[in-house]
Amino acid sequence: GENVEQHPSTLSVQEGDSAVIKCTYSDSASNYFPWYKQELGKRPQLIIDIRSNVGEKKDQRIAVTLNKTAKHFSLHITETQPEDSAVYFCAASLSGYSTLTFGKGTMLLVSP
Amino acid sequence: GAVVSQHPSRVICKSGTSVKIECRSLDFQATTMFWYRQFPKQSLMLMATSNEGSKATYEQGVEKDKFLINHASLTLSTLTVTSAHPEDSSFYICSAPNRAGATTEAFFGQGTRLTVV
């Protein structure tokens, strides 16, 4: 089955800096890669996703890149703000309807 | 808009009792519901996949007789933790995919914090 590795497990940055979280996946058939933000005790919230037919997607301060050959994808957050502090999970699946396999998560702490 | 509503959000129960968690899809039909468990500071681990009108598929290591899943309608799936023990204390969360046009998004319930005392 699919295996998703996520790094780093914790990331501390100063407000205004950029943050990058990286994930690798094992199943070359996976074609859908969402990123979720989860605040303590709450449900994961989809922040951005990318499908295997594109290499990059951007939404304001958030961008995701995908390298299908290397089987890795990354989340980039620019101009970080304290409210970006949360746990971020990457995931991979065969399609939006298939099981999502999650990475272990990255706790992002943005200090003012 | 499409939402998955999960109840209860928090429950405390005594060891040996059973707890039922409900997930309802609002404004869409959830033919599939994924059930996850999340221990503190850990990722979401898939427990089982339920499909409306058929038996759930459980992940390896998840006891189907302990975690009873029912998906009798297109808008309701339930997870019952039977004979709960303190080690079952966790955050349980459901998720249903919904196709909107060319895209499909996973909608998560609010989660249920189960504490077994």
C-alpha cells in the first residue's frame, strides 16, 4: 500500500519567514495530493491540493509543488503569520474518492 | 454547502460500556465514509472504510467486533466502540469524499474526543 513520509516533524520560524514542508510517497499510481491544516482538537482543513497532471499550484501565500519522477511534493508558506501555527499533514491517494494516506504531520510554530 | 456533521464532539464513558459516534453528510450523499483514529500528537490512522449498504472494510489490526460500523443510508454512518477500555481513548474522526464537478474533496467531521475512565 501507499506510504507517505513527511519532514520535518516540527518547524519553528519567525513571523515573515517562509516555511517548507516536504513529503514523499511510495505508490507511483497516486495522483491526488492534498495538504491539511489541523488546529488542536479540531478537524483537518484542506488548504491546498494538487493533482498529478500539474507541477505547481499557488493560492496567495501557499504553494505546493509536485515532482512525480522523484515522488515528492512540498508545501511552501510565505510571509508566515502566528495564525499559521498548527499541525500540517500531507496526504496521497489514487483519486479523491480513494483512501487518503497521511504523513505523520509537521507542527509549525510561527513566533511573532 | 457540503458538510459532514459528527456527534458527539466529546464523550466520557466508563470502561466496559459502548459509545456510538454518528457522522451525517449534509447537502451531499456519502456513499463512502472513512473512519480515522488520532492519538495525541500523531497522525490520522485509517481504521475502516464503510460503503453504504455493504460491510465495512477494516484495516489490519483493527478489531471489527470492537469497532462496529454501520452505513445504512447515504447520509449516515455510525461507529460504535463496544466494551470500551482506557486504551480506546482517542480522537475519532470521519471523512467522506464528495465530488463537485471535476474535483473531489474529502470532508471531515468535527471529530469526537473519547475518554474512557
